[in-house]
Amino acid sequence: MNKKNSILFMILGATILFAFQNFFFQPSYAENENLITESDNVIIQNTVNFEKAAEKAIKAVVHIKSKYLEDEIYRYYDPFFGNRYFNNPREKVASGSGVIISENGYIITNMHVINDAKEIEVVLNDKRTYTAEILGSDVNSDLALLKIEANELPSLKFANSNNLKIGQWVLAVGNPFNLSSTVTAGIISAKSREINILNDGGIEAFIQTDAAINPGNSGGALVNTQGELIGINTAIHSNTGSYTGYGFAIPSNMVKKIIKDLKEYGEVRRAYIGIHILDLNSRIAEELELKSANGVFIAKVLKNSAAEKAGIKSYDVITKINNREINTVSQLNEIIIQFNPGDEIKCTVLRDNKEVEFNISLQN
């Protein structure tokens, strides 16, 4: 075989081998393409979509404008008496947000949004404007209930905030800096957070989120990806007064109970166990010879209290309420505020390193 024929033979052999590979291995390529497509579908299906939740929340979040009088002191010179001062009250307007919770016009907001207001104007997402009536407010939770005369309004349903998970996606909806219908996204960064912004009797068990919250968001909605209300945006933690990554909302279960009381009684009816409590730390746990520092330490049981009547003693450690684990004072407060005086709860405590259960009938 000459050199020319050898080259032709090699070319022919390579062509046959290439055709052979394509014929036998093509199903493998098709199979890989199917796998890639299925993987892409999984990614697409797992992508969080905020559009429906945002659309629902925007329609139910309102812009609140509170009109109030503020003293303005002016100085003038009197030729007989020297410097004199006079007061000239001026009307000011504060801006915030609110959430419609019923189609007939009940609205939740923060108390500090409407504090000392002489007139409250509510602007709906469709730009309709109403004058609101204050039905009640609670300084210990910074919540207020308003009512406007309207029907067939878009509203948000309450979600169960006891079921929230750290890392869960959330949306904050409100009117920061007078910018109406603003939506920001983030996750739940922490739960039952105490930041010491309320008075001595205040109940703090905030949802912490990194969704951007700024002045004007107060009273607005924190919703889940189904567009359900999980909290009322209330505060930010910032050295500048603007968003720095920390926003705080009152959990929906607390809001629901407080608003229900304001609606029915005009005030909040709080239930009490009758104990002085502290967060358990390693030092106290060591003194009590506990295996861990989980739970809430009872420093003192008040006389004739619900706790004393149930058999609970000082130096017991509360670990569960109705089988829900308790690890901080704010967690305990968050749960107890959801009950009414007269309700009965099951309290699990550690005593001498043994779990003991008590049924407590809560008092007013």
C-alpha cells in the first residue's frame, strides 16, 4: 500500500469512528440535557417570588398624616422690660404608616405615629382620603387602633407569629420619608428581641429584620411571602436615625391580642403569673447546679399570685409554657401577653434538676 492510499485509509477510518461514537453516545448527551433542564426547573421553582405578596400588602398599607400643635417660642425686645417671649402654636404634620385589618376600615398603627394628634388623615393606596377616629392606644406596646368610615377595603390577614423561623424571607411595606407604597425585602434576623425603647411597663419581644426600615415605616406591615401580616414595623437601631441594617417589628400574635382588647374594651387586659424573673446565665446555673443555662430564673414568687397558688416557688426555672420552650424573659412575655386573665396555661419548671409541670390560672 503506497503512502497516498495509507492517508486515505486513515481518514476513512477516523470518519467511521466519529460516526460510530455519535450513533452510540448520542442518547447519553440527550440524557444530560434532560438533567440540566430538570435542575434548572428546580432552581426556578425554588426562587422566592415577592410579587403577589407585595401587591397584596401595598393595597392594604395606608399613609397616615397626624396633625398636631407644637409650641414655637419667639423672643422680642421691649424698650421698657427688655427681652420678652411669647408662644405661637403652629400646626405640624407627622407622617407614618398603618395597616388595614378589616374591609370595614379598622387600621393598626404605632401609638407614636398618632401621639397627641388633633386630626388624623388616612390616605389609601388608591389616593382616597379619610379622617380617622382613634378607638384606643396602648403605651406599653406602642400600638393604636384607628377606624375610618369605609367598606370593601383591601386588608391583610394575621399569620401565626409563633411559627416564624430565623432566616425566613419577609417584606416591609410602608411610607418612609413620605415615599408612598415602598416595599423592601429581607429575612428574619432574630426573634423575641428586647431593645429597651419602651417604658418600664413595656412588653418588648420584637422580630428583628434586615429589610430596610426608615422613618415613616412606623406602623407599616411586615409580611411573609404569602402576603400575610406577621408584624407591625416599629423601630430601627441606628446612630444616624436612618436604616443601618436593623429593623424591629411587633409580632402579629401580640398585635392581634392587643388590638382585640382595644376594640372590645378600649384598653388592654393583661394576664400575669405573679413572678419576678431574670434571664438565666451561667453563674446562676452553676449556683443551682443546673446542667445548662436554658430557661428563665424565678427570683421571687409574689404572695397570693397565680404562680404561688399553682405551687411554683422562688428559684424554680421556667423551661416551657404549653410545651413551647422558653429561654429568655422576652420570650416568656411574648407568650403570656397572648392570653387573657382567667386563661389556664401549663408551665414546666426545673426544680432540683427535675422537670415539674404546673397548671396556672392567670390573673389580672
